[in-house]
Amino acid sequence: FIHNMNHKGLEIDHFIMNLPAMAPEFLDAFRGWNFKIKSYPDGSTLQQRPIVHLHCFGEKAKCSDEVARVETQVLRRCETALGFPGCLSSEEKREKNDVRIRVVRDVGPRKNMLCVSFILPVEVAKVKKIVLIKTNENGKRERGEENVPESQKLKKSILN
């Protein structure tokens, strides 16, 4: 779905991913994103980068000292799915990609629902797309193994 919108060249400025149990793992859909360049009448250009709002579950920090650790854990889950470690969690990238994390609500004694918002990092354009479904020689669609990293094997096995 996300690949199809990008392939069609639709102008998209926000994505909201509201499946807290699995949303970070679905960020792999942005791998290989084709960023559009918008031209203005004055001759200037701007690379269009959509904003992603992702709801997920995260560990509840017991004290203010643990907040950074919990945020880093959540951002690393996102980076793993995007296929580019460090594209969100480093201090420089957090600022460049306007990374924000907020608690949406308390869902249990040790768990919060969080909203992670960020501008899609340009680095994802360099990452190969994951192909889970392909067409065989008879024109029938089947699950494929092409470009499936180890971190995605579990997701693929769930889909089978």
C-alpha cells in the first residue's frame, strides 16, 4: 500500500500508523522511498519528506533518568525496521528529522502507549525494499525471500 502510493507519485505529507503492538515493524514499507522534489516559481526546490506518526507500546520509565533509555529502545526498533541504524536515535539525527516522543496513555503497570513522530529520514531511500510477495513464472503470486533481513524473518513467518 505505502509502496504503491509512492510509486504513483502521490503527494503525501503525513502517515499515521496506529497499530501499537506492531507499528514499528511495519516501517520497513518505507525502505527505498522515492523522495519527490517540489519546484517553486522562483526556481527554488524542496525535497518532500513525509512526517510519520507511529503509535507503539514502550516500557514505562520508573524515573526521569530512565526516559532517555526507553526512548532509545523505541527509536532503535524503528531504525531496525527502516533498515538504517542511527537514522533517528543519534542527537544530530533527532534534531534533523524532528524526532518527538510523547506518552499517549498509561496502558499497564509497566507499559505506556507512545507516539513517535519524525520526518522520514533521507537515508531510507538507499535501503533495498523488502519483497514478501512475488509473481512466479506461471503468473501466480507467492511469498518471496528476496531481500528479507534476519530481523524480518519473524514477521514473514507470521504472514505464512
